[in-house]
Amino acid sequence: MDPRILIGVDLGGTNMRAGRVEGSLIVDHVTRPTSATAGEDVVIKELIATIAKVFTRETAGIGIGVPSVVDVDQGIVYDVENIPSWKEVHLRRVLEEQFQVPVHVNNDANCFALGEYHFGKGRGARSVLGMVVGTGLGAGLVLNGHLYSGANCGAGEIGAIPYRDHTYEYYASGQLFLRDCGENGAVVHARALRGEVAALRVFQDFGRDFGRVLGLALYAYDPERIILGGSVSKAWPMFEKAAREELKGFAYQQSLKRLVIDVSEEPQIAILGAAALCLDAMGERAIA
């Protein structure tokens, strides 16, 4: 088996996607709807069928990103977001029995960070923080060339940290636009691009709170690069100035001069990041 031929799987409540990754390229991929309200076994069978469509005898491993808490050592996923029947699924055991190759399971935000480190804007760095800014706010951390998940896969749950009268996620994710504007972030972004004052003001307020999240992340992790992903990240130019203004209060300004903050440009980073779980386990880097 070629250790560079890997399967990456992005499991979500709406769709599940699988791709075969050779080197740094996805050479085959498939997407199918997830029967999110069905029983546990139904979703497992769908997942196996999806992987089977891209699996070959040369496949060396399978990586899976899931929107849930994961027992990384055992490959058990708990309380998967938007799949109610998945309360405790021994996913690694099931898939290793089915495909007879190593399987690695982790949180989707961790996969995003690892994907950027191996295949995206984090290439060449030793420490990368991947921040997923969508309907929620999560992060994954690569330290000294390896994914750091924490003891309970919770190392990047910065959105859950208390802030003001709620949490950082409440103020610095797409939830804010739905709550305060009654519209999703993409609609508000479009309004801001047209120069609508109210929309621009929303992004300015958002940027100040997001700047505080960035400061928190810098104090906690001190990464070389912060890569933004998720739907709200596309509007980064709308709130970057306010966020950087907020960072003027960060204690270590010399560190900011070396920090790179960028936005992911790889549309298939979820699949690539899941496949990168296998590279991380093998202690290898992706081939350019």
C-alpha cells in the first residue's frame, strides 16, 4: 500500500463527503445526503457506502472529521451535531473492521487546522491555529508539527469560553447576524459590500469582539499563523480593521509583527484535513 493514498471524510448533518487523496490532490470524491434523522445503523451504512466509492486496495488509511466531541484514542464520537441518533458511536472500530486499514477520527475544527497546515495557508509553519467562524466558533491547533487535541478533544473550544453575559461564540460567530439582523452573515456581507451603513456598523462591532477572541487565542497558543475558515471568514476584509484595532491592546506587540492572519482558499479543506489525520499519525508531511 502507498502511504500517500488516503481517504478523507467530512461527515455533517446535511451531507457526507469522501475523497481519495493522492499526494496533495483529491483524485476522486463523492457527496451524498446524510439521513440525519434516521437511526444510528442507517447513517453508518450510508457512511460505509460513501467511503467504499472512493476506496481502493492501495488505500493506506482513512481519516474522518465529525462535528462532535471525540475520544481520539478510541475513535468514539459522542453527540454528533445534527445527527440525534449518534450518541456514542465506536466509529473507528466499525470502519477498521469494514475496510481493514487504520482509521483516525477527530473533531472537524481540528481537521480544518491540520488541513491548512499540510495543504493550505499553513504550509511551512510549525504552529498553526485554524479558526472556524460560521454558525459556531471553534478552532484547531497544530503545535510543533503535530495536531494538539487536548486530553478530551477540547483544546480549541474557544467559542465556549465565557465572555460578557454569554460566550465568545455568542458574539463572534454567525449567530450574531441571525440574532441582531435577522439575516445570515452572507446577506449582511452583501449589504456591507453595497456600502449600507447599518451593515458596515454590524461588521465593525463584530470585528471588535473578534479581535478579543484573537487576543485570547494569542495569549493561549502563540501560533505563527492564524487561518480563518467557515462562512463568516469570507467577510474578513469587512471586520479586519476593527479586529486589528482591538489587538493594539495586546501586551506583546512584537509578536503581532510576526503573526500572519489569513483566510483559507481551499474549497475541499474538510476532506484534505480529514485525510491529514493519517499523515499526522504517521508523522509525515504532505507531498507538494
